[in-house]
Amino acid sequence: MMSTEELLIRLLNHLAERLKDRFVLKGGMLLRLLESPRYTQDLDFAVLSKESKKTVLKEIAAILRAIPTIEITRQQLNSRSIFIDVEDRSGPTKAVLEINVVPSLHLPPEPLSTAKISNLYSLSGRVVRVMAPAESFSNKIAAALERGVGRDFYDLSLFEPLTAFDETSLLNRLSHLEIDRAKPKKISIKTAAELLQKRLNNLSEQRLKEEIGPLVPREYQPGLLLMIRSSVSRLIQRLEILGNPAKFHNRGETK
């Protein structure tokens, strides 16, 4: 039986080949290609286009229907994304595609090979375009502020030593945050740091076990909360400095 990850990497390689430079990978599969141990159950990517989401949905659906082993089981549009559920015809394996349609990104996409995952399933790797890690980090900060789920904080702990966040991308996301699915609102960097700290304080070993336990190999789970708190605390400190530079400048002068 095909695993979810094998299905995802097959879809990734095929869609990247068909969409070419319009395809930009992001989300959990990007982290997997950057050697994250956390498995993902969806394929999250952007399509660079000025066309409507409805038009892009039709194009993606046509590409998927041309794959004889894949069946589309659901298609959905909302104000932010396209969602397509697919299923392997030979077994119960399912996956979700989440697609954003945008005319451009804040930072230029970067090339990355899929070989590290493709080779696990005896597939040929290919070079795909991925969202710049700094922009991905900024989007993950916003997601953690909006949802506060353990998976987001785990991903933050992986991004934090890998790259700095992109300030422009983050400020753009903070201008229309949907916190706990409420009406979009703008928050400051200072408020973002405070909310991120509050959400971090609410994390527990039990929550992490329930939310990401099935997605992270057992050997990586001991000390997970400690690792997350350490990494995200450093991130929060950077946000605090960015949100109130005068305070930290004056503190340095008094030492």
C-alpha cells in the first residue's frame, strides 16, 4: 500500500513539472525536504497567477484527473485557498492539496531538489521552486498566532535556527490576522510577541503528544517541549526587540 508521503511526493513532482515556474512549494513538505522529521498529510503550495482561484482550480483538477491512479474526492474554494482532496485508487491512501493563488511573493522562490524524499520511494528527484525559507518562517509565525496549535510551534522551532524571518512578509501577515477564526485585524509586532508568548505558555507535553505525536518519529519526541520553548523563546526575544527597539537600546546603554 502506498504511504501518504509517497502519494504526496508523486503529486509534488508531477504538479511541479506541469506548472513549471508558477509552482512554489511551501508548508510541511518544504520542511520535509529541509530534513524535518515531521511527516505531513497535505501538499501546500502557491500558484503564481493573476487568474481567479476558480480558473486555477479547474486547471489543477484537470492535471490531477490526467493521473490514472488518482481520484479527486473533494474540491473547495474559500477566500484564502483552494482545497482538493485526492485518493489513491489502489488503496485507502488520501492526501489534501492546499493551494494559494497569488500574483507574486515577497521574496524570490528558491530551487530545491526533491531527491531526499523521492529516493526513499525509488522515484527520481526533480528540482522544484520553493518559497524562500525566510518568507515561510514569517508565514509560520502568523499561523502560530492565528491557531496556536502544537504543530505550528514545532515548525517554528525548526525554522528558528535555519533562517531569520522576513520583516516585510511578517508585517504584511500581521496586517490581517484571523486570530482563532475571528474577523481579520491588524496587530503590532509588540502585540505579536506577547500573543506568541501566551500561546507558548499554554503548550504542554500532553498537547504535543496529542497534536503531533503521530507525525513525529518516536525517537524525536523526548524533550520536544523543551526544544520548542528554547527556540520559540529566542524568536519572541527578536520580535520584542523589533517591536520596541528603543527599550532594548536603552537597556544596553545602562549596562
